[in-house]
Amino acid sequence: MSRRYPPLAHHFLSLGQQYSAAKLGMWLFLAQEVLFFSGLFMAYAAFRYFYPETFLAAHEHLNVTLGATNTIVLLTSSLTMALAVRAAQLGQNKQLLINLALTFLFATTFLVIKYFEYSHKIHLGLLPGKFYSAHEHIPGQPALFFGLYFVMTGLHGLHVLVGMGVIAWIFIRGLNREFGPEYNTPVEIVGLYWHLVDVIWIFLFPLLYLVK
Amino acid sequence: MNYLTAKKGFKSWLFTLDHKRIGLMYLVAVLSFFFLGGVFALLVRAELWTPAGDMFTADMYNKFFTLHGAIMVFLFIIPSVPASLGNFLIPLMIGAKDVAFPRLNLLSWYIYVLGALFFFYTLLFGSLDTGWTFYTPYSSQTGTSVISATLGAFILGFSSILTGVNFIVTIHKMRAPGLTWGRLPLLIWALYATAVIQVLATPVLAITLLLLVVERAFGIGFFDSTIGGDPVLFQHFFWFYSHPAVYIMILPGFGIISELITVHARKRIFGYNAIAASSVAIAVIGFLVWGHHMFVSGQSSFASMVFSFLTFAVAVPTAIKVFSWVATLYRGSIAFTAPMLYALAFIFLFSIGGLTGIFLGAIAVDVHLHDTYFVVAHFHYVMMGGTVIAFIGGIHHWWPKLFGRMYNEGWARLGCFLIFIGFNLTFFSQFVMGSRGMPRRYHSYVPEYAIWHQLSTIGSLVLGLGLVLTLVYLLHSLFWGKRAPHNPWGGESLEWQAATPPIEFNFTKQPVVTSGPYDFPEIEQDRS
């Protein structure tokens, strides 16, 4: 049984250099992601400062149970992702594939739960901006709160979708037995990305669902 | 067999992974947009020849200055130096075969082209009249095609981010043996600092523009005060990117000037460490000054005070650079070649641009000068008098390396002279009328300003003539120029050790560095 190692790209001197370049590049990309979301967190801070009573009242309309379930689902998916990276480093291809499949499954679960949450909000008219049409009285500017809710979780959801795409990509490469102790960079950087998606949710969950 | 001739055919360019070819493709693209943006600038100047708004309607005028600004900022000046010369030079200067991620590099170029297509769409359908700053609430209400323009800028932003990531990793991981941080050419330090801003500031613009798109498409209301949003929040978001972005524009120019001054004055740079560190300092402090754009936007006076102080603080590392360049010239063997003339023009023009920035950073003065031609003149002195002059100087300096041909020195000096005269005529008059209260973005004005506007318009024609002349003799040299010698200026940094033009993978064998980038041999002789 032989693995197909991708050859060293022409412009690198060694596999070590190639690996550390890829890893640094990914960390920089993650820094960029953090700054991308930071704008939304700043908007959140500003509007919560302007309308604290809205945030207190409006968050009651989010489903904490579903949110907490999703938090557990996503945290578990980070565990399986970490196990997948470990398996790739040890050359355990079967473990790698199982853990990647589990991660993908958890990601799907997350989005399915999110779908039910969204459709419930849409049903009640708890929507952003001019689409807001809920009957319950929420003081202040509830349309802004739900604007934040949909934009923040929506962009996070898009990141989950992209994550599923790249997990599927390394799963297929795993089927071809491309990863092992000598070469597993793609698994590792996809892992880094997935953990970031998880970390962002860890901030979104308390900020949106657990306002006190 | 050099990189230009190594492979043939259209496809060999469209699918190339060679950083030098990608750099050239960027060069052609950004210069084309410089031309397009310049045409809009001339149209704006033509309208202002007379006090009455008689040439175009006010709406047309709004579109012209908006398109001038948006094209120049997003399609020309932000990618200008890093994506073209930076792409070409970084691997050569650090002794690498390519950037760290060649495929990502090509992808960045295609993302740039995609963003440009969105701008073309905007140009042809609905146009844009918000000013390049897209300020709300106007931008969320106007009938022009704001969504396609902001999506274009959003996409261009990702091109910039990916280029930044690529450059940081390349500079960290791909340096030749012996090329320590203290031996890096100062252009590399400047591009490194630039890349840090590209990676950390641009995503904030991305989310801002995305929110503006969502605002227009779904009325989400973040920037709409009628449902509790805040238009000033947009300004904070926008300038959190766009102030650091002016350092994305100028830092590479600083880097080019450091190279030009030392090589053409045959003298080791004065204050290497100070210049390198000041690039990084500017990048860091530059993140904390955005509020000086908002002194009259209802920002708290305490915040304004802090932003004013930090604005003054960012002038310190900038001044360190200018003093170091002047000190490098002192007792140097100055050759008045075209690149050196551009470097001298840069020091002169940038000093004016930088110092007037201090005027605008002072709160009380800014209240008077805000939204006048003084701001327009200041911005053009740093961007056009700074970045563009440095860019053109850099193109001359590395022209032999890019194409293996020499341009005509006499025509080059004439071009530089015309550009310098035309530029000052155009924009110094704007300082005068701005300080006398002429507001920006008006297409008609009171007759008292007519003389200054006319001087400015004449200047813009001279400037345009100088630029066209430059383009003509540069293109001419591609076919009929003298073959360039291997190292025409006697540069010591690694790019001059590669063949002219370089071969496909830059060096025949891995270079090893044993000395600094400005250790010119004749200096060593002087010492002994």
C-alpha cells in the first residue's frame, strides 16, 4: 500500500518550509476573519449601549435550548476535527475518515437546527429592518436586534457551509490516501479554520442568547 | 531565455504562476485604471474652468468626481505598488524562486479583475454619485448603482487581503540564506508593513460594505437613524479601514524612495533601523487615528482630542523617514537620473502633503478647513505627489530589470519636469482656494475663485501631458530602447544579481547573502 505524496512545490527548498509557510498563511487568514467579524461585534456593542432594554427583552425570543444544543454540537465537532488532525499525523487513515465524516455530520446538524430557528423567527415576523412585523411588544428598536441576529448568525452560517465544503474536499483526498505523518498540511489548516468557526460561535451564543 | 520569452502564447500569461508575469499583468491593469481615473479628473477640471455649471449637469459632475475617486482609490492606488512592483520584486529581492503561494497570487489577480468588472457594470449601468467614501445616509438612498460598486470594492478588498497574506508569508519564510531581517532592502520592510495593514484593516471595510449592501437590499437599518441605526457608525467603520488604507497607499512609496535615494546617491542609507522600524510604527499608529476624519461629525470632544494627538504622533515616524532620506543625500554622490529626480520630487511634494496633514489634524483648524479644497489638495499631495511620484520613479528604476531595455534619459527628465510643474500648479492653487473657503464637490462656484480654478485646470493639462509623454517614451523603449546592462545603477540588493530580464525561476543557483543591501563597493574602498 503506497501513499501518493504531493511533490515539493518548485519554489520551496524543503517540505518543512512548505508546511510552515502554509500554516503561517492560514493563521494570517484567520486574523483577517477575526477582523471581519469584529465590525459586527462593534455594531453589537454600539447598539446594545444605545438600547439595553431592547436587547434584554428581544433575546427572550431566541430559543436558548436550541442555541445551547448547537453550542454542544459545534464544540463536539471541534473535538472530532482535532482527532482527525491527530489521525492524519499518525497515519491512521481510517480514523481520519471517520472523524472527518463525524465533523461533517455535526456541521450539518448545526445548520439543520439553525434552519428551524430561522423559520420560527420568520414565521413570527422577528426580522431585520423593514421586514420586522412581530406583534409582541419589544421596547426600543427590536428590528435592529434581529438585524444583528440574522447578519451575525447568517455570516457565521456561511462560514459553516464553507467549512463543510473544505472538510468534504479533504475527506475525498483522504479516500485517496494522500495524508500521512510526512504530509498532512491541508488537514491541519482546515482544522484551524474549523476551530475559528467554532470560536466565533462561542462568542455569538452568549452575546445573542444569554443577555443579562 | 528570460521570463518574458520562456513560454509563448496568450494562455501562458492567463495561467502563469510566475510572480513576475503576474506583477506585469497587475502593472498593465492598474495603469489602465490610472488612465481611466485620470480622464474623469480632467473632465472634472474642465467643468471647473468657469464659475457657472455650464458643461455638465450637477448630477453628471457628481458622478464624474465619484468615479474619479473610486477608480483611483480602489482600482489604482491601493493595488498599485504592492501588486505590481511588489509582486515582481519581493521574490527577487529576497532571493526566492517565487512568492509563497503562487496559485493564490494568480487568484488574487483574477479576483481583482472580477472586482473591476463590477466597477465597469457600475460605470455603464446607473453610475455612482456618492463620492468614493459611500457615506450614509445618502448612499443608502441614492438611485445610482451603489450595490454593484460596493460589491466591487468588497471583492477588490479580498484581492488585497490575499496579496497581503502572500507577501507576509513570503517575507517570513522564503528569504535566502544569510538574508536576515537587518539585511532586508527597505522596500521589503515597507511592503511588509503594508501587508500587515492590508490583512488587518481590509476585512473591516469588507464587513462595512457588506452591511451597506444589506442596508440597501433589505433595509436592515444599522445606518438608518429612522429605525434607531446610526449613520455616524458607518463613518467609524469606513475610516477604521480607510485611514489605515492611506498607509497601504503611501508606505510602499516610502519603500521605493529609500531604494532610489541610496542607489542613485551611492551612499549607504542613513538610519536603516529607524526607517525600517518607522514603517512598522506607522502601520501600528495608523490604526488609531481614524477619528480625525470625524471632527465635525458629532464625535465627542474628548475622542477628537485623543485622535488629534495620535494624528500628530503618526507624523513622528514619517518625519524620521524624510530626515533620514535627506541625511542620506548629504555628501552622497548624487546622480540626477530620472529615478533620483522623482525621489527628490517626492521628498518635496510629500513634505508639503505631510505638513498640511498636521494642519488638518489640529481640531480647531480642521473645523475651518473641513470639506474644502484644502483637504483635496492635501490628499493629492500625499497620494499623487507621494505615492504616484514614487511609483513612477520606481517604474523607471526597475524598468531595465522588468524589460531589459533602457528608456531615454532626456525625455524622462523632461517628463518628470512637466509632471512636477503641472502637479504643483494643479494642487497648490487648491490649497489657496481651500484656505479661502472653496468647498469641495461643487460644480459651480462664486467668481472670486475663478483664477485659482483656472490655474488648477491649466496645471492638470500640463500634468496630463507629462504623464502621456512618460507613457509614450516608456512604450517606445520597449521596442527601440537600448538593451539594458545587467546592473545599470550599480544596485547591491539581490534583484540586480539576477539576469536582466530575470529567468523564469529568478536565479540559476540559490543566492547566499553576506552583506547589507546598501553596502556599495566604493564605500568599502573609502573606508580602508
